[in-house]
Amino acid sequence: MYGMYNFKEVGVDFLDGNNKDAIHLIDVRTEAEVSRGVIDGAIHIPLHLLPLRADEIPQDKPVVIYCNSGARSAQACAFMSAKGFGNMHNLAGGIMAWARSGKPIAYPS
């Protein structure tokens, strides 16, 4: 829970332990941040565009949102849960936690 909003904080093991096809993964970082590496399979929706692209996000499977450290993605999860999405998950620690745990970083082509 994040204030009055209902979303879950999850760690890298949640993301790594689930079949990636069963999760919708969203990266809300800037273009410059994304160019330095991503979690494979992520869809890039910059945080400031999330309100305009919310209709692209499915409600029938878990959605994991990440940023660099977990702060902006928590804002994104709070925004989406306020819009009625009950399937939001924030990747605690963001891509930094992912990298620190030794998980692979992909580079966009």
C-alpha cells in the first residue's frame, strides 16, 4: 500500500520468478535512461506520457512498473490504481536493484 492507493511492492525475484509472458512490464524512465539499458521485455512509456497511454495497459494480468530507483514507478502505480487498475506492482529499488542482484540488462537496438 502506498498511502490510500492499492498496489503491491515487489522485488526482483517476483519478476524473475514469473513467466515474463504472464506479466506486463513497463519502464517509465526517460529516453536517456532507457538508452543505458532495460529489463528485457519492458515496454517504454515515459512517466509524463502515462496518463495519455493508460488505455494501452491491460487489466487482465499483473503489471509491473519500474524506473531507476522505484520512486517514479511508485507514483505511476499510485496514479494507475487511482484510475481503477487493481493489478499494479512497483518494482522496489527499480532497475538499480535488478542490476545489483545480478539480473541481465538488455540494450535497446
